[in-house]
Amino acid sequence: MVSDDAINELPLVVTVIAGTSGRNILRDYSTNVRVTAEECGLPRDTVFMAFQIRAVDASRLHELAGTLSDVRMREVDAARRVVLSL
């Protein structure tokens, strides 16, 4: 049996929705959210694909790359809910 203290010392895991360059995704689907570079502070237009949910070690996220407005986050959340049938 693993103690609670041992579990608390495990690496922190973060769940993310994958984003990719907007030029690679030509069609928009209900599970994608397209965001311009100017809107989010990323170097290029990005499409967040809610069907590509990943868990990553927090140590791989070295710095904040960009931000999404509350409106865009609600769109990403809505797409995630479609994918997970919530």
C-alpha cells in the first residue's frame, strides 16, 4: 500500500488539449478551436484539437507560451465536452 505522503511526492501531471499550427488544419470541426497568433500571443495561428487530450509532466511546461481569453477557453471547454460526451 502506498501512503498519501508518497503519492504527494510524485511528479505533478497536467492535462492539456493539443494545439498545432493553423496552416496544417484546413477544415474546422466542432472539436477544433482556431485562434489567431495576435489573439493568444503564440508565434503563429493555432488550432486546439479537443480530441487530442494529453497528460504531460508539469516539468515539461517551462514557461507560459500564450493565453486564451475567457471566451476562447469556453469554446475549448465546449469542444472538450463534445469529445468526452459530457
